Amino acid sequence: MSLEGKLSAEILIVAPHHEHHGVWSGRPHHFSNVSPGKIKKVHLHEGDWGSVGSVIEWHYVIDGKDHVAKEVVEFIDEENKAITFKVIDGDLLKEYKSFKAIVQSIPKGEATWVRWTFEYEKLNKDIPHPFKVFEFAIHLSGELDDHLVQA
């Protein structure tokens, strides 16, 4: 049995694709205002906001428990409105040897498809697939949509 896995899902939001992508790629520190119950703080450790190679630390809450993830911005595709985060430190690496999150904003008429993809390798076969973190990311995009539409 392979320890590698991939989760992918798409949700439809109302906000324009460029606005959704703009927050993920260049202003992730705004998430503590967008969703203060889920995101406690987001810090830039290295580089500049919106730049490949930047290191970002997220403090977030899932099921009432505090978590931390330090990620490097591995790739930004402005043409296709996609960004790839690679986890380099934090709670996820207690269960996963590697973990990447890719979020893409795809125009759909006046709306936007948000495609989330997680690519990961579990440390052992007893580790669960990261469904809770995946659901968290999808809900966060929904909360961002609400925030952008109200702005």
C-alpha cells in the first residue's frame, strides 16, 4: 500500500477569480480578518508577500485545537491563477513526510471555480488522510468569498 495520496475538489464561489487568487497569492495575512475563528495569525518569515520562495507561518484552529504550519511559496502561476504552498515545518509534518497545497481560481462566467489539491505522503499506513485539513481549506475559501462579496 502506497503512503502517497492526493485529494482534489472544486467549489463554486461568487467572487471574481482574480480577487480570490490575489488574497491567496499576495495577501494571506488578511485571513486573520476574513476568518478570525479559523486563522489566528499569518506571519511572513522570509521574502516578500506574493513572491516565490517566501516563507509564511500560519496559526490556525481545527476542531478547537491550535495548529501551526510553516510553508514556502513554491510556485505562483499568475496566468492560471494558481499558487502552490509546500509545508516545511509544523504540525502537519508530525504525520506527513511531505505536504503540498495547491489552490487555483478558475473563471466561470461571473463566478469562480476554486480548485483545491493536496499532495502528501503519510509517515506510515496508520496515519489518516488529511480530510479535516482539506475540509478546513475549502471552508476557508467559502469564508473568503463571503468577505470579498461584502467588501
